[in-house]
Amino acid sequence: MADRPLSGRDDSRQRAIVFARYPEAGRAKTRLIPELGAEGAAALSQELTDRTLRIVKRAATELGADLTVYFTGCDADRMRAAFPGNYGYRDQSDGDLGERMYAAFDTAFAEGYAPVVLVGTDCPELTEELITSAFDQLTDHDVALGPAADGGYYLIALRAPVPVLFKGIDWGSASVFETTVSAANNHGLSVATLPLLRDIDRPEDVRYYESLKDTEIPAT
């Protein structure tokens, strides 16, 4: 699909998207199963997703933005039962992560939303302020990215469709953020960078998350 011209910002039609997986034991947070067991990994997935949804919901409500949850791993009824709330639920499309994210962005833009912010559910340090900042950065930037310590990103925000940012990327590598920024720069797009945060994907991340819970994580 060809790139569309970058459009101006319309605060009355913003969308926040959360990409989530149903927390089924044995299929959720599989890299953490050796550390936590299948049930423990699924429980952590449920906890992180629930927290993310509450954070994004509060930010979206404050901003007057739409919130849509794109899910995988179950049907809509099971997802609603696991995460009840006044959210819009939609199946993720087919394809790799980039194709699925771009499809969600493209749908939002086609429905008249701009700008659009998309987050995953693995980052316990995500805050309402960061969501708001991502929207704000799109006032004078084309792209906003929240880099993750593992080389990926926990947030991407766009004010218009940019398919090139989702193509030719090894989504399991430590160069996702760097490659995305390079692609944006190569196409003349301005990029705003949010603070570096840590996703919870590996055993050492679990220990970090526990230390955060012993201090302060805004979750309610």
C-alpha cells in the first residue's frame, strides 16, 4: 500500500491501541515458563495486560481518545471475560508483528482517527504521562517511539500511515528500534523518542519487575 500524505492533527479523533495476547497457560509468556511455570507465566501476562489496559484507559479518557484492544490467542468473548472493561475488542490480522501492527494503524486512519498510539503489554513502567506525551509529540513530529531496553520498542505513534516502518524488520532481534528509526530518517520523517523503559520478557526481567513492585508502580 502506498504511503499517504502526512496529515495534520485532529484531537477529536485520536485512537489508542493496545496489542494483547490472551493469557493462556502454555501459550503466554513462553520464554518465562522455565522461570515461572506455565501457570505463573500466564498469571504474569494477565497482570501486565490488566495494568496496561487500566493505564491506557485512564489516559484515553483524559484525552477524549478511543481505546481499541487488538488481541490474539482466543475469541472476543474470552478476551472480554479475561479483561472486562469499556474497550473495543478486535482480532489481530494475519502476518508477522509488523503486518499486524500496520493493519491496526491503517484501519484506524481509514476510520478517520489521527493521531494513533499503539502499545504492547510488557512494560510495567508505562504511565499515563507517557501516553499523553506520545500524542503531544505528534503535534510536530511524524513518529513517536518508546524504546525498550532489549532493543525493541514499547510504543509507536503515528499521525498518518507509514508502511515502510513495519517492513523488513527482524522482530525478534535487538535492532528493532534502531532499524525503525533508520527507516523513518531515510524517508524524511521526524522522530520523537520517549524515555527508555524495560519490557518483562526474560527471567532477569521478572526479578526487575518484582523489585519495582516492592517500590512503586502506579497500577490502579
